[in-house]
Amino acid sequence: MNPFKNMKHIPTHEELVDKAFRKASKVSRDPHVKDKVMREKLLEMQKISTVSNVIRDNIKEIIRSVPNLDEVPEFYRKLIEISMPVDDVKKALATLNWISKKVRELELDYANKIKGENSIKRVKNVRRAFYGRVSSLIKKRRDAFHTLIQFKKLTAEFPSLKDMPTIIIAGYPNVGKSTLLRKVTGAQPQIADYPFTTKKLMVGYLDNELQLIDTPGILDRDPSKMKGIERKAITAISTLPSLMLYVFDVSETCGYDIEKQIGLLKRLMSLFPNLRIVCCINKMDLCQDEEKLRKLRDELEKLGLRWLETSSEDEKSIEELIKFLRVEMKNRASPRRRRHGHIPVREIKP
Ligand SMILES: Nc1nc2c(ncn2[C@@H]2O[C@H](COP(=O)(O)OP(=O)(O)O)[C@@H](O)[C@H]2O)c(=O)[nH]1
Ligand SMILES: [Mg+2]
């Protein structure tokens, strides 16, 4: 799940100070206190502690609502780093914490000063001086608020992915990726925004133990044609504890011939050198050209990749794909290239 989903609203420094002063302005005099000066002293002291409490409570809640940045999955850290250094966020949180301590110190300091005064005018001046100190203290550190506002805005758009073994599906458009995702997970996939791209991710789950992600518009084209930021966003995906399933359309009805499809596979292999990739030769029901199929099998054998032959129309091949993916996920820690390792090929009659 998006670990930042429950992050609190971050006010600007002005909003926070205004909120505190507004609350303090509602404090009223205690009519039971007969002594006029004492009554004002108590009133102003209460204003001071109200300002301090509002600021410190708000800061506490903000800090508590941000998950420990050293503990969030690397995928989310990488997404943050695309647009801001994680250290800036940590520093901003530390600054807020410091503000909170400092405001408490000022509160005690100025409350003591009020105790020592004996004219209403001077008591009011002390309270005003406290307001001034608090305002300028926070104003000087307004950047910390801005950083966190930006951070909140950024993370709110992060996709909600689970921290579980993940299969990312790649391959040219129309090779059958989304259909396979639907068949394998048996449900309507969830659609999630993918930040920094105009693209959406499709996410589905297999028995709540495997997460499958289809990345329309992202892992279905030449990575060299992508913008820097998109490439970074893709690199974040590869940090998921994952396996890539590269889908071929052996019928070429997708509009990309086998050579092109092999070309994309090779580029993805070099873009993700540490990611285990397995393949699926799909649309076997439309396969007319045995020669093409043979060449593709040879090529995958040469690349040392494991594959399965499927058709979305053939339930049996989907069941085998599920088994295949489970086994491959378990093996993902071992090297990608395995000679003589491909699993028995099922023949699907056209
Ligand atoms: N005959 C046949 N059609 C398929 C198969 N898989 C997908 N399709 C069709 O191919 C088209 C593209 O599929 P889609 O899943 O949207 O491809 P994507 O762009 O890779 O996600 C759709 O019309 C599917 O119904 C298959 O195994 N056999
Ligand atoms: Mg699709």
C-alpha cells in the first residue's frame, strides 16, 4: 500500500501560526479572579500556552503521520528521489521537531516573565513579544513547511502497491498483456496512477501472494525513446521484489514482427541487468508460421531465457502459466541466464 496515504495535511507556516493565534484569541478571562492584574496575567499566560499547544500538537501529528523513510520499500524511496532528495524531507521533519521544542522553551520563558510583571500593559507587551518570537522563529524556517507540502503532494499520487513478490509484465502493445493479467488474476485489475508519467498501472493479485503489474505505455516501447524522468520511474519498478514477464505475440497480429519483439526484449534486458526475465509466447492459437515459432524458440534458448507458450483463449495454458510464474518467482534470486533450462513446451494446436 502507498505508505504515505495517511499523511496529515501540511499547513503553510502562516496557516499554522494563524491557527494558533486564532485559537488563543478565543481564550476568555476567568471572572472568578477578582484581582484585575492577576486576571490579565492569567489570561495572557493562557494565550501563550494555547499558542504553544496548538503548534506543538500540529507538528507532533504531522511527524507521526510520516512513515519512517528508512523503512519504506525501496520502490517508494526511488519514486521520491525522482523529484526531491529524501534527505531534504528528513531535514524538514527535524526542523519541525526543533520548532516544537523551541516554542515550548519560549512558552516557559515568557510565562515566567509574565509572572514577574505587575502592570496590565507590561503583561500584554510580554505576550505580544512572545507572539513575535514565535512568528519569526517559524517564518525563518518556512522552507521546511514548503518541502513537506511538496512531499505530501508528490506522495499522494503514488500508486498503492503491496510489498509482495511482484511480476511486471512487458511487451509491445496488443501482444495480450492485459488479457493475460486478467486471466491470471481472475478479476478486474485495479488502475493506479503512475507518477511522472501520464500513464496508469494495472495491478492484479494472484491468491494474495503474487502481485502482477501491467504497465501500458511504459514497458511496451523502446526505452531509448523515453524521457529521463520516465526511465527513472521505470527503474523504480525494477526495485520491487520482482520478476519480469515479457510477452510475445507469435501471430504478429499486434503489428510488431518477431524481430522487433526480440529487439525490445533485448533492450529491456540491458536496461534491467539485475532483473530476472521470463517470457511467454502468446497467441499460440493464431500461430500459423511454424518457422517463425521455431526461430523465436531458438532465440530465447540462445538468450538463456525460460519461457512458456500460451493462448488467452486456452484455459489450460493459463493454468500452466500460473504454475510457471509461481515457480519462477521462487527462482528469481538465481541468475537470469540458465542454459538448457526451459520448461517442457506445451503444443497448442491452432
Ligand atoms: N486470439 C488471441 N487473441 C488474443 C490473445 N491474447 C490477447 N488477444 C487479443 O489481442 C488484443 C490485445 O490484447 P491486450 O490484452 O489488450 O494487449 P496489451 O496491449 O498487450 O495489453 C485483444 O483484442 C485481445 O482479445 C490470444 O492468446 N489469442
Ligand atoms: Mg494493455
